[in-house]
Amino acid sequence: MKRILAVFLAVTMLACSLSGCGGATTKPGTSSDETSSSDVATTAKKEIFVGIAQDLDDSLDPFQSSDAGTREVMFNVFEGLVKPDADGNFVEAVASDVEVSEDGLTYAFTLRDGVVFHNGEPCTMDDVLYSFDTCAATSVYKHVVEALSSVQERTVEGNTITFRLKEPNSDFLSVIASVFILPEGYGDQATAPVGTGPFRFVSRSVQQNFVLEQNADYYGTVPALEKVTFKIYEDSNALFTALNSGALDLVGHLTVDQVNNLTNGYQVLEGTMNLVQGMYLNQNFAPFANEKVRQALCYAVDKDAMMALTADGHGTKLGSSMYPSFSKYFEADLADAYPHDAERAKQLLAEAGYPDGISFTIKVPSNYQPHVDTAVVLAEQLSAAGINAKIEQIDWNTWLTEVYGNREFEATVVGFDASILSPTALLSRWVSDSSKNLINYNNPEYDQTYAAAQSAADDEERTELYKQCLRILSDTAANVYLQDLADFVAINPALEGYQFYPMYVMDLSTLH
């Protein structure tokens, strides 16, 4: 008998009403009765244009793409056996039924009848097996690969696949959700992706647009929208101009200034970005190898003032690599571990051997205005403590290559999200040998604590160890942690149904 899977995430996400990711808020001055969009509000829309601030990854293969912006869009194309919903639950997707044993060791998934890939081929158990094997062999997400390798036994009986774990893993449903089911033998995922989601890939013009269309064969509720064109604007001013002119129907991740200057009558919804914005410090740069220098930077920054100047106080202060939606692990008190104190910052710099202060460059992606605005305020605040921070704006592809790929930077202001709804997605990158450890953080205590959390069978013990990881990052000032940004989304008043998720995705299937 089919049952709806209402398993709350192991991370016990806050209800959206608590975390700020649920209700829609119309910002002052942007109600739909103001002027220029009144006519379009009465017209049923079947095709929309969405503005995004960056191009997608070169490879659209879901097991090869690590870019948050790409995952945000491709959430509409790919699905796993289960998928997250807007409330932070896992619901059946390609699987029609899920059974989890009481001891947490056995997970059984029954393949849904009638699932068809975007290329018209039926989804079979062979495709499911192929997808798990391919993900385990090629995924860029180490924690997913490790979780799949910990499966003691995998069996198939009819249309049911069963995983028997060596030990309980409260993140396993998150892992299952991140293994997207792909057609076996299809070789063009990188350029012409095929999944089972509510929208199918149509075309891509690099640095121009990305087009999806309604999947009329979708097993679930077929989207009301027939076509979605994502238009790429790596210049934030051009993006806002297109939005305000009405050329775009939806744009997310706006700044408060942009919201306040919007005059086209669009509704503005407020949620949270579900990411950890910070000033990330490359510890191969000599001054940042010194813990006292990093702590000095933390004291020199006034988070409250920064948030007031950049977002009218919207957002949530952070003090480590975890954001509030992960309520089970989030440590709110760490946000105030380094109260603003410019004199204390100067003292620490002197103790570290820099009595005259330090100079460094902050590389920031120019297409993300919230990060640019934050960097500008930080540079001003740091100057009061004798710290000279120069801002260098670079385009997104350059940031990916120089900063993220080659680690050719001193500091950068960006935000990191969770690729899956698991604390490991945020914490694994700071393990010393992680390929994603762009700051070259090397702390044996952190490595050991994280490894202990990964192997802990008891959920309470594992939770405490993850919290200890957060405290280590804070105590050692691994980075200058700032905030989980407020997420402002401007939307054409002809559209309804937009939902915020407890992760960095844009679900267009609910829009009508």
C-alpha cells in the first residue's frame, strides 16, 4: 500500500515560519496595484523569463556539476528516488514507496510505474542501478560517494531496490535524494541533460540563455508553465534594468537597494538564501596562516552595522559554517563570539607581528551584488583597525578558475550552500585534504572531530560532534563568518505559487 513519505530531515529543519523561508512578504512600495504591470496581471502566462546572475556550469551532468547556481536551476530537470519539498521533508519522486527499518539500517525503495525520461524512454530498474553506480564512481561530492560506499548490501527484487547499511546514517535519505536517476547508456548529459523532472531541457546559448519546457509526460502534477527561459546577466545593473522594464518575470537574490528602487509594480517576496556568507581567508597567504591575524579580522568587523548598511538589517548573523535552517546543528551564540572591537583587533595584529597592520586583496564575483556590497562595507570597517583591504571585482568564470579552482587569492567574499540537506555538505569542505578546501585550512583537531562525527552511530553523539566542529571553526577563526543573506525575489503579479526551500533551489513547477 502506497504511503506518503513524511520523514523529516535528519537535520530537523525549522518549519519555514520559523526560519524565514516560508511566507511571502510584499515589501513596501512594490505592491502590484502601483502601475505598469496592472495589465499583465490579468493575463494568464504560459511562458516566463527568469533572470539569473551567472551562466551554468560547462558540464550539466549532475554528477559533475558543483556550482550552486547550476543546481538551483537544474532542480527542475533532475530527480532522485526521493526529493526534498519546501517544508524540508523528503517525498517520493521516482520511487512510489519508501520503507525504512526501525533500526535505521535498511532502506527499501519501490520504483514508480510510468516514469518516463525526457527522451521518451521508460525508467527501469536498470536505469536506477546505473545511476547509483555512476554517481558512486564519478560524483564530485565526496560525502555522497562515501555514503554509497558504506552500503553493506544492495539487492533488487522486482521493482524494489533495498540498501542495507553497515551502520545507521541519519543523512542517508539526503544522499538518496542527491543520486539523480538518469537513463542508462545516454552519453550527452553534459550538453543535453535528460532527467525525469517536471521540466525538460530545450536549448542552451552560453552566457545568453537556458531554455526549459513543460514535461507533459511528468508522472506528477504537470507544471502550469509551458516554457521557461533563463536569461543570463552577469552585469547586475543590466539585470535590474531588464527586471524593472518588465522584460523579466522573476528574479531572485536581489539587494535591498534594488528592491527599494523597483518601480514596475512587481511583488517582492522575502525568504533566506540558505548559505554561509563570509570573508574566506586563504591560509597559504602568510598573514592568514596566523590564527591571531584571522581573529583580529573577526573583531574588526561589525556584522550588525554591515547588515544594516547592505540590507536594512535583513538576514541572520552567523558565526560558523552552518545556517539556521539546519536547526539541529545551528549554534546561534557563535555569531557573537567576536564582538566588534577595533582596538582588540589592533592588539592581536601587534601580537602576531603586524603592529602596522596588514594589506590584502578581496576578490569578489562582480555578478553577485550582495557580495560586492558586503565587501565594500567590510573594507571600510577593517580600515579602522589599520587593515588595508583592496577590492578586486572579477567575473564569475574567473572566480571559479582563480579562486575556487586554483586558490589564487588572498581573501574572497562569497556564500557556500549545502549541496544536499545534510550538515556534511557544509562541514566536509574544511577537512584538510578536501578538494573543496579553497582556504587551505589544516587543523588536525577538526579533521579528527569530523571523522568521529561521521562514524558515530548514536545520533545525539553525532550531533554534538558536528557542533564541536562548528566551535573549532569559530575558535580558530577559520574565516570571517558573516550572515545567511535575506533572499528577495521579485515576481510578476500575474504569477502565483512561488515557494522558498530550505536549500538553494528554484522550483518553478509550482508557479501558475
